[in-house]
Amino acid sequence: MSRIPDIDAFEERAAIAEYDGGLSRHEAENLAAQAQGFTDADAYWQWLADYVVKRRVP
């Protein structure tokens, strides 16, 4: 992934999917991550963690 994820969009999409869509938090975060091109929320959070640690786009 070469594009930097939009954290605000991720959080907003996950919240809407959870509260309005009736999904679990895990399902909602997976949906939000997939909307940004990640396979799931775990891949999204790992990308962000790598970015913070390495201080560069993975």
C-alpha cells in the first residue's frame, strides 16, 4: 500500500457501520479497512504501526 490511510475516514466509516449498520466493531473495522484498500482491520492497524515505528511509508 503506497497511499497513507485516512484515519478519520476509517473511524467514521467503522462507527457508522457499527451503529447504523448493526455490525460488530470487528466487522465494521474490517469494512472500513477494506474501503481503503486493506484486506482487513489487522492489516490496516499493522500498516499504521509500521509507519509510526519506521517513520516512513511502508
